Amino acid sequence: MKRPYIFCHMLTSLNGKIMGPYMDRPETEAASEVFYRIAFGQAPYYKHQGWLSGRVTTDDNFTFYEKPAINEAADPVPEGDYIADLADIYYVSIDPSGKLGWQSSDLVYGDTRAKVIEVLTERADNAYKDLLRRLGISYIIAGEDQLDYGLALEKLKDLFGIETLMLGGGGILNWSFIQAGMCDELSLVLAPVADGSRDTPSLFQAKEGLSANKAIGFQLEQVEEKEAGILWLRYKLQG
């Protein structure tokens, strides 16, 4: 299977949380800056052409649970994928049913400007695809009822030239990719802070029907101490 090289790049607390009260601490703010510099910024370590997240992560950070401004009476759109503007870097959103309320084809994260790509399944209806076309947002179709990760990744490489892709979950999405053997490297920025919240998501989470819960081994490649007690850890996956 042709696919991009995929690295999972995440910021967590000491106890593996990716969300929760610890996010409000100054230690996490400093770690967030380290996280950004490694994959974005002026001189990033990773030279990738896109980063990928799930629907909930996208709503939490970029679309803010806005309702999509669809036109149910829209004329039928052509079958298949839609490629709008090509770009140097893309934000790839996994949105199987077509629910995200995009307002623009451009996304700004720090000083990074990216073009949006939506990854849909056949469950996404005509009205939603019409909205994406009106906004100039590219989309690909990967699967019927369930997302076909392999097909999505092949299309991202073939249609958009994405050779290296950053995976930046949700924990469920991260674990699904790892369980499917579609992640090559883990890059972990560890903030020197923790909280004991029980209901906040962690770095990896299994979900019935989406991923198994087979244990996965990792081989340590690098440990680097950053400022303010922050650690940057790099692992290769052993399987």
C-alpha cells in the first residue's frame, strides 16, 4: 500500500492525558510552545505536508461546533473526490458523515496557514458535499459505511502529494491508526504536570467497532530535555 510516512505528534500530561484541567497550567503553556516548534514554527524538526485529526478534535480547536450551512435543495454534485486548491501544507479532517461547520477553506494555527481537506465516506450527503465545494474545500471519499484508512492515505499521497503526515488525534483516532499498522513514529512532548481527572481522554484509547486493544511495543529513539522540565520523546513502533 502506498501511503505517507506517518508520525503521531502529541502533547500530554505526565499521566498521559491530552485534555483536562492540566491544560490551564503554565507548565502546559510552555510545553505547547515546544510542541508547536517541533512540527511547525520557523525551523521545525519534521518536514511534513499535512496533519490529520478527527472530527471531535477539529470541532474543539477549529470549527467550534458550528452547524454547517448546508442547502438541502442543492443540485447534485459530481460523484467521487473533489480537489480544490493545492497547497504546501494541509489540515486533514476525518469527518465520515460530513458534520463539521467549516466557514472557509483556510485554517490558521499559530503562524501556519493550511488548506482544509475533508475525508468523507459515502454516508456524507449531497448537501454537505455541495457546501464544501462552495467553500473551495477539497474532499476525498474513502469507504462506504466505515472509513477505509488505507484508501484515504493512498489518496492523500497520490492526489495531494503528502509524503509525510502528522497524526494528531484524539486518542481513539491515534489508537485506530496504530492498531491498523499505519503509524511509523511517536513523538511525545511531556509536560511536567498532571491532574487526576477520570473522564478526560488519554493519548491512546480503544473503541469497540473501530479498533482492537492489542498491546503495542515501542522502541525509544531519542530523549531530549527542553526548557522548564519538558521532555521530548521519540519512539519507533515495534508492533
